[in-house]
Amino acid sequence: MKRKVAFHTLGCKLNFAETSTIARTFPGEKFERVSPDSHADVYVINTCTVTDAADRKCRQAVRKFIHRNPDAFIAVVGCYAQLRQEEAASIEGVDLVLGTYEKFDVAKYIDSVQKRTAPEIHSCESVDTDGFMSSWSAGDRTRSFLKVQDGCDYHCSYCTVPLARGKSRNPLIGEIVAEAEKIVESGVREIVLTGVNVGDFGKSTGETLIQLLERLVRVSGLQRLRLSSIEPNLITDPVIDLIASEKVLLPHIHMPLQSGNDKILGLMRRRYRREVFHDRVMKIRERIPEAGIGADVIVGFPGETEEDHADTFGFLESLPLSYLHVFAFSPRPGTPAAELPGPVSKHDKERRSRQLIRLSESRRMQFLRSASGQVHEVLFEQRGQDGMVAGLTGNYIRVLTPWIKGLPGSVRPVRLTTVRDDASMNGELTETPVQ
């Protein structure tokens, strides 16, 4: 009898790609993959440890799965398991803890789905390695996340990722192109390039991101190619120009700003100052007027005064951004930022976060309203509620239209009409070609 296995992913799009790869290692003759919302014999939790919230979500997930099936075998894998292995093993109900690289062998460690009397821990002592595990998501949607880079050499003062994933590295362009061709052959319409620091691509192979993009846009049958996130100091003019000129490359660029105050950027050990970010945003808006431009912002970093926060807010308010992702700072053990003086109170973090979230909501609504009446190609993904089907434009606007048989999985021109309360848009199918 087949055992039911479920996978639960926390964190970034890179983790989603890796979870899908892990799932494919489970032999089909022994295991049946099911939703993490259902009763399963085995639950695999691929973790993140960027914030304390990510750690907390792992513990919550374990409790939820054990409540659903007290006899379930629980494997905690990934970044949290790498950096906090004893802490992960101490969560009641956990049977197996695997670090950054061992996680790809989780199926091999599960020789039985019987609960352990004590959790097993397998985690490499060092992650400074040249190894690279190719990963891509499949089977869940019409988009696929393709891992093209891993690790990071930046060592920002607040970040644990270099500790969890090691130095920056990537496969050869030819290997990535071969993976992309397989993905397209499987029926996927859009590939999203993921990594810890995608803009750093080529550092370990003597290649460049622009060379990779120029090869990928020529993959036969690939309709859409999207960058997941890129550092502002690494999105060069040639990359922006290529996005502007190549239809396959989607006009959606997400850049982590983290702070709009140069003093705080220095304390964060970021490799740019705000003028660089300003220059990149304006260059993108000039070359790609319809682009969706997003940014990450951390509030309440140690030493951030009210004046520093106001400086960040004013800077963001002056930029033609489409949305923000706002995070309250949480100190991570083992990072320099955890030892910095001048902690910001929880109350002030929450207040500052709300202020930036309101700005984000305002900018998103402006961005959506500006798109009203435009025709965009939409990749429809799944049937929604109330007889609607949802999809995404190239510049990352969620669009809903009435469901029609055969619409999910297709790319169709849609005229955007009205803005919905959930920050999506209504749309109408049209024969009008996209300009």
C-alpha cells in the first residue's frame, strides 16, 4: 500500500523550487503525494530562517500536522534545520532533521514511516561548498520556478543566508538551458528564475546574467521568462534594455532596498546607497513605463531613529514604485546586527510598518488604476471562486475573468477594466493584440 506524503514550504521562491525537486525523489510506487492540508503518513517541511516568524511558522506547522495525524512521520529540512538543528529536533513530534544539502536525500532517510523514539539529525558542518543541486518546480501550476544560483557572498549584517547556504555558485548556462527546455516540454508557459542572489549569476563559472538571459529567451516554446528578485547594484543597463526589448522577458522587477537611509544601509552592510536604488528605479521606469517595480523594506533596524525612518518613508514616497514588501527587523542569532546597540521597540516597529504598508497599498492602487483600459497578455492559472479564473499579467497584476473551459494554462490578451477590493483587477478577453 502506498504511503501518503505531503510537502509544506516556508520562505522564498527558491524553497518552492527545491521542495518540488525533493518531492520528485519520492518513488511513485511507494508514495502518493497529497496536499499538506490533508491527512498524510509523512510530512516534509522545507524551512526558512530569515526571520523569527519563519522559525515560528515551522513550529506551528509541526503542531498542526501532528494534530491532524499523531502517528505521522515529520521531517524538518532546509535552512532552519541547518542553523538551528537542535532547536528543530526539540519540537515535539519531529522525527528527522536534515540540513541544506541533506534535504535532497530525505526520501533515502525515510526507510520506515514509523515514528522515531528520538529525532535523527543529519546536517553538514560547513556549507562552504562548490556543490549545486539543480531544482525546479513542476506539476502545481503553469509557472515553474527554476533555480539558477545558490548561496551568497554579501554577508549583510542581519542575514543568516550565507551561513545556511554557503558561498555564491551556479551551474553552467548550458545546463540551465537544458533544464529550461525540459520544463517547456512539460507544458509550462512561464519560467521564474530564482536564487539567493540571482544578479550574482556567473561568479563561479565566469559567465554573466545577461548571457544567461540572452540564451533563455531563445528557448523554443518558452512564452514567458521572469526574474524573481535582483539586487539594485546588480541590475545593469544591459539587463534593463534586454527586458525592454524582449517580449519573452516580463516587465516585472523586484529589488530589495531594505532602507532608504544611507546610515542604516551602512549598518546593514549593504553594497549600495540609496542613490543607486533611485537611479535603477528611474532607469527602469524610463525604459519600461508599464513595469511592475517592487521593493523589500526592513523597519526597526537597530539604530533606526524616527528621523531615519522618516527619511526612508520620504525616499520611498518620491519613487514611482508599484508595491512594497515590509518586514519588521528580528535579530538572528550569529549575525552582527543581533549585537548592535539601539534596539527599536516592538510598538515602534509595528507603527512604522503600518505606515509603510499604507504607502504600499496606495502605490499598488495607483499602479492598478493606471492599467485600467490597457490590454495585457495574461497567463491563467487556476479556477477561482464565483465562476472566475485568475491569472497574472507580465507586470504582475492579478487578473480575474469569467471561467471558460480551456482557459487555465493558456496565455490570452485581456483588457483590464476595474480594480477589485483584493488588489486584483477584473478583465475581459479580447482579440485586440498587445502593443
